[in-house]
Amino acid sequence: MVAFLARKLPGAFNEAKLITFSMLVFCSVWVSFVPTYLSTKGKYTVAVQVFSILASSAGLEPPFAKRRRGVGMKWHLLPFSLAIREINQDPGLLPNNITLGYTVYENIVHPRITFDAVLDLVPSAQETIPNYKCGRENNPVAVLEASESDISIDVSTLLSTYKIPQLHPFLRHFQFSNTSTGGGDLGENTGDLAADLDIVNVMVLPNRSILSVKVGSIERQASGEIKFTIHEEAIVWSRWSKQMPPYSSCTQSCLPGHLKVALEGKPVCCYACAPCGEGTISTQEDADHCTKCPEDQHPNMDHTRCIPKDISFLSYEDPLGIVLVFLALALSLLTLLILGIFLKYIDTPIVKANNRDLTYVLLVSLLFSFLSSLLFIGQPRRVTCLLRQTAFSTIFSVAVSSVLAKTITVVVAFMATKPGNRMRKWLGKSLANAVVVLCSSVQMGLCAVWLGISPPFPDSDWHSLQGQITLQCNEGSVAMFYSALGYMGFLAAVSFMVAFLARKLPGAFNEAKLITFSMLVFCSVWVSFVPTYLSTKGKYTVAVQVFSILASSAGLLGCLFIPKCYIIIARPVLNTKDHLMIKK
């Protein structure tokens, strides 16, 4: 009533108006309390009284009063008191019969009031008499203050005399959200560091004693910066505690199999994660670098551990190896079959024509060519490495030389039919045999030099294919390998050119046409072999060469002998001397 009567008194800020409004709220709450209290039962009776206390107390604080410095302190007291309660309720944090309490002082940022409050903390008496203990026990553990920097320095000096640690606002920055009012950050800005501080690791031992170890410090620098130091190895974590070490990073940890990559212009705790490169692993989180696997191992899919590499070679059990072996044996049997047909019909005109001995030499060399491909399949050993390239080169040279000798024989035979031609004296077996021996000898000489200066040997390829060690034959001298291959190509090219020029010679059965087509197939296979051989890796390199051997040999066999076998078996009427002499 008094405030209501004084509400119209003059003044820019008449507090009587605020008091009138607050008391109106206060009376309204308690007037409504009486009937509500009488009408409720059980626990709700207590709830009504608690609500009335809170509502009436809240109404006593002027809602539109200007917020002064220190009014917001109540928001800091709430989490502080909750923290003290949690510590006291946890028996594992403090020894038996010890609890924490606290005393709150409001210094209104005044030096005299601040020092009076500090002196009141030091003794145990009601009066401010330093070093005098009487009455209640008062053992301050720490002082948490929010004074200005100048006052804070003096307070720190005074408290250090009594060994009472001071917690500066720099260490108590927090954010408190009032969810009952829809949120809102009620945190306090960080102040300037007023004194150097020690960071202490407090450990409660199993015997309930407390161990304090200095693990770091916060120090002021002359440049105005703050030096923050943590000795991680000094921190002791309890075996019974589920607490994890603090996580100091502005990004998620890099998983095993990745490494940290520094970001330009960012702090060291901010980094990106990159997967480990080929052949490397990392086994822990936030790895600074990846570790290279041993030469005989490779990373798993996640790059988290090294696993042994697989041994690889073109084996007889490999599906590709089985197919190539089957083709080699099938073509070898076909060659034997054709050889048997020619031996059975040895006296027929088509077999006798164009030097039967060359025909047999060519068939036998093709048979060995098919079988030589088997030297390339299986685990490479010293003997197989020495034999396979040299045997293949020599046998193929004999076969191509035989084709060249047959071509020359065809040309000489038609030239010798002309009257007075001197080529007649070259007719017979001597010229053909000389061509075969001479051309084959050159290739055997190259192979002998090859084996003498740098012979092939078993070797392992550790790097061409990821996760595999390829067992292979090292050719020793790459130059000798391509020299032998090039010489075969030269013989094939000469045979093709001579047969091509003789393809139009008269005769019902001009073998030059068949030789031309067979050498065209032969050259096509080996021309395509070179780029394919260079572009493949591992066991597939060997498979390419085996396929080229089989394909080129099958081309010679099919083009030269299948038509003859067809006439011998299916068209015997054409296997006569008169028919062969017909000119077209």
C-alpha cells in the first residue's frame, strides 16, 4: 500500500512503481496459494508450495531493471554448485568423511572489499585475524576469483603465502545454456592471464590417498603471448577410470591406413587425412607417415597390415596353362597324323613333288615347335630357362628355312624348264639342303653367343603386379633375344617375298600360293606379338609368347599341308602326275 501511494512521486526513476508491481505479483501468488493448497493431496501439495515460493521470489526481482555487473554471477554459481554436489556424491573422488563446501563473496569489483574477503578465507575465525585459528575448521582448497587484472595479481601474492591455489578465469571458461527459457549463451568471456599457472594431474589412489603431479604449465611471455605446455608422459590415468585422455583436435582422427596431411595456414591440430600410398601401411590412428611393407609383402585392402604376396607363374594347373597345354598337344597330334599320311602315301605324285625330304624336315620342325611351347609353362628353372628361348629360336629357324628352301625350289624348277637356262644344274636336293643348313646355322650361332655372354636364368619380378611375385626367366641379354626374334622375322619376310613373286607361275598345284598365304599368317602373328609382349606383365607375358608360337606354327601347318591332305584323302583323282602338270 505504501508503494502504491508513493508511485506518483516525482523522479526519473521512481523505484516505488517497481515495488508496487512486484508486490502485486507476490500477493497474487499467495492469495491463489491458499485454495490451491487446500484442494490438492499427496505430493502435489508440496509441489504447490514449492511453486508458490519460486514464483513469488521471482516476482520480487524487478524484470526491467538495468543489469549491473555481478548480477550474472548467479548463472556461474549454478554449475559451480552442481559440480561440488557431484564431487561430494561420488565416493571414488574424495577420501572417506571428506566433503567440499564453498563460500561466495561479492566484491563489487572493489579492492578493499576483495582483500577483506580474501583475509576472511585465510583464518578459521569469524573476525579477520590472520594466522589465528579458533572455532570452526576452515581449510580452503582453492580460490576462484573474477577480479580485474591488477587486483588479481595482489590476491595471487597473498594466497601464495598460505599455499592456497588460485583459479584464474582463464581456466574456468564455460558456456551455460538456460534451456528453460529457450536457450541463450550465458557464458563469460575469457580474461587476460594475470599470473603463471601450473597444470596438476590429481589422482585418487586405491588407498584413498591423493597424488598430485605437475603435468604442464601456462606461462606469460614477454611478447604478450601465452605458452601452454603439457607433458603427456607425466599424466597418469587410473586403471579403474573409464575416462579417456583429452582429445585436442579440430578434425576427426585419421583411421589406420591413412596419414595426417598438414593444412597450410591452419594449427597443427587441424589436418586432413590421406590414404597410404601403394606398398605402404599405417597401423595406428593419426599416423604422421606410412610404413613401407617388406619386398615380399604387400598391404591389405585397408592398408592396415602387410600380408605375404602370392607366388605367380604360368603353371600346368592354371586355367590358362591348361588351355595352352591342350592346344600344344592337340596340334602335335595333328602334325603326327599329317606326317603319318605323307609316309603312307609316300609314292604318290603330290607327296613326291617339291622335295619329300624338305616336307619331312618341315613337319618334324613344326612338331618340335609345338612341343617347345611346353618349356614355357611351369615354374621356371635353370634348365628350362636355358633351353626354351634357344630351342624355340633354333627350331623355328629350321622350319622357316625349310619353307624358304621349298619356295626357292619352286622358282628354280620353273626357271629350269626354259631351254638353255643354267638353273637346271641347281635342281635337286643340294640347293634345298644348303639353304636349310646355312640359314639354321646363323640362328644357332646367335644362340651360342647368347648363351656364352649372358644366358637366361630364373628370376623373380616383385613389382610389376601388385600383391604378386612373378616367377619368370630373365632373358639375360634383351638385345640377343630381339636379335634371334628379328632374324626369324627376316627369314619369314624373304620367304614371303619370294613366294609372292612366284605365286603366278603356271601349274595346277603351285605351292608358291600356299607358301605366300602361310607366311602372311606367320608374319602377321609375330608382328602383333611385339607390342602385345611389351604391354603385358607377369605370367601373361609368357602366355602371349606361347600363343604366338602355337598360332604361327599352326598357320604353317594348316596352310601348307591341309590342302594336300584333302587331295590325298578326299580327292585321290587329283593326286596324279598328269593333273599336277596341267597349266592354267
